[in-house]
Amino acid sequence: MPDTSRKSYADLFRTPEFSPLFLSSSANIAAQTVSGLALGTLVFRATNSPLLSAVSMFGPALAQVLGATLFLSGADRLAPRATLAGLSLSFAVATAALALPGLPVWGMLAIVLVEGLIASLGGGVRWGLLTEILAKDGYLSGRSLFNMMSGIMQIAGYAAGGVLVTLLSPRLCLLLAAALYGVAAGLALRLTRRPPRTAGRPSVKATWRANARLWSARPRRHVYLALWIPNGLVVGCESLYVSYDPRAAGTLFACAALGMLAGDVTIGRLLPARLRPRLGIPLLVLLAAPYLVLFLRPPLPVTAVLVALAAVGFGSSLVQQERLVGLTPDELSGHALGLHSAGMLTMQGVAATLAGTVAQFSSPATAMTVMALASLAVTLTLTVASRRDATDGGLLPTRAARAAVRSA
């Protein structure tokens, strides 16, 4: 039965400002999906390199670590509406530049790294604003719906993008993505003007100070690592779809998005609150395990099912995010969620680069197996480490630990 203590999805859309934020984010995801597939295909056709193809699709994430280190204090110190609209417009310009004929591969990679840098504020501003619109007790339902939207947009985007890349050209798909970013900017301007959540100007010093405060608490450190590393390594597997099977890459991306959608619906709406904390680690195991089979190069239908099944495990992110929100003071909510988003995307970029490098010297199937094994090893290590001296059982709570917490 659904958890009736949370807001229904219909209630969310009756909440002022939720709809424009949701629609703007939808347009951004659609644009990102179409442009990523188009750019990855364009680079692979030009270079026949799994590494460069993976980096072109996930390379923007590599710049997130620089943004999180220098600029993330702006997540709580800048006006949300103007910031979100400005970021979308910047992406529209950059994506249109990627479609320029004759642009060399190194130029494309430089642009996508700049995109990652300017996007480093996006997650913190967006998710911090969501905690204001819905309050902390509504964050899980709202984020679940956003994740579902992301899955649907990716399914539609990869399916449509795969067809358009084949029938038209990658450059035309990039222009379509630029237009979608423009739509996202217009929708963001429908948000109400809000003051920043925290007084003061954004600065490198303020960013470092807030990062140090968030990182100083051991429970938060373990949650951040669980959000960043196991998931990122599996995204490294996904970054090899184009080189693993160029003709079926769109299908595999769409199946992964479908599995992610199923996981978000299950965690966000169907499971009762008392069960969610215990499923974070099992879902991380599910996220990686199916990729171990791809070393055998199964037929495409089997591969598609395995990819979809693995992606259900991305629902673990909702469990860990709910824990992170509960561990974070209100005045740092945007910064904390921005740090999660930036760290997650950075790890995805690192993993895509690592996976592409392994594939370059072996094969995409072998690289997927290596990344999946690494993800499982990290999950096991974090589970053991988080339970040491943790009164609530760490990342995998026990009944005894929960009883001790209730009686404390």
C-alpha cells in the first residue's frame, strides 16, 4: 500500500510553483538526453573511440567538482528564478555551438566541459528550491516525481533521439536540444521571485566553509559516498552503450530509463516509510549485479532486460537523499543537495572516463564487468564502515539499532 503520510502526486501539482519548476526541469532533461546521444554518436563516428564517445556524453560531469569547490555557495545565496533561467539559456547557446559544422572533436570536448562548469550550481538551486516549495517532509515525494519525470524524458528522448540521429543527423538533434533549453529558460521565468535562502555574497571561502561543515559529520560523509561512488561506477557501464552496440544504444538507454522509472515509483510511492531505510544497500547491489552477465555478450533482448533490471537499483538514491535531508540544517539544504548533485555527476564523468579507458584496451563488455565489480566492492566497504559505532545502524539499519534509537 502507498504511504499515505506523504503528499500524493496530485497534491504536489496543486502546490504553488511546483508546476513551473517541474516543467522547466522536464525540458532540461529532454534537451540533455537528446544532445548527449547526438554528441556521443557524432564523436564516435568521427573517432571510432569508446573513450572519446563516453567522455563526450558524460564529460560535463568532470567539471562539476571544480564548480562544487569554487561556486556552490551560490546555491543558497543567489535568487533561484534568475539563476535557473540563466543556466538554461547558457546551455542553449553552448549546445547550439556544438552543432557548428567543422567543429573539431577537441572543441566539442572543451564546450561540454564548460557546460559542466556552469551547471555546477543547477542541482543545488533546483533541489534547495524544492525543499522550500514542499518543505522537508514533502521532499521525498517531490524528488520521486522528478526522478520519474527524468526516466520518462530519457525514455522518450533516447527513443526519439535514436530515430532522429539515424534519419536526420546528430547536428540537427543538437539544434533541437538547444531549442528545448530555451523552452526550459522560459518556463523557469514563471517561478515567483524569491530571495536567496542565505544572506551574503557567493564566494570561494563560503563554499569551502560550508563544504567542510557538511563533510565533518561522519554519517553525512557515508551518505555522500554511497550517493556518489557505486552509482557513478554503474553510469560508467552505461557510458559504453554506444560502443557496446552502436545500433542499439538508444534502445539500451531507453531500457535503463524505464528501469529507473520503475525503481523511483516503487521507492517514492509504493513502499511504506518503515521499509525504505533497509533497502538502500540491496538496491545498490541490484544496480551493479546484472552488468556482470554482459561479459558473455547475451542477445540484445536479454541485454535490454538486464539493463532495465539494473536501473531499478537507482532507487537507492532516493533512500540516501532522504537520509541526507534529515541530517542537514535548513540553511544549508541547497548547498548540501548541490554537493550531492555535483559529486554524483563528477563521479559519473570520472567513471565514464575510466570505463572508456578500460574498453579502449580490452572491450566494452569487459569494461562493464570491471565497473560493476568495483561498484559492488565499494558498496560492501561502505556498508561495513558505516555500521561501526552507528547508533542507527548506518547505511543498513537493523531492528536492534532502530529500537535503540527509539528508546534513546
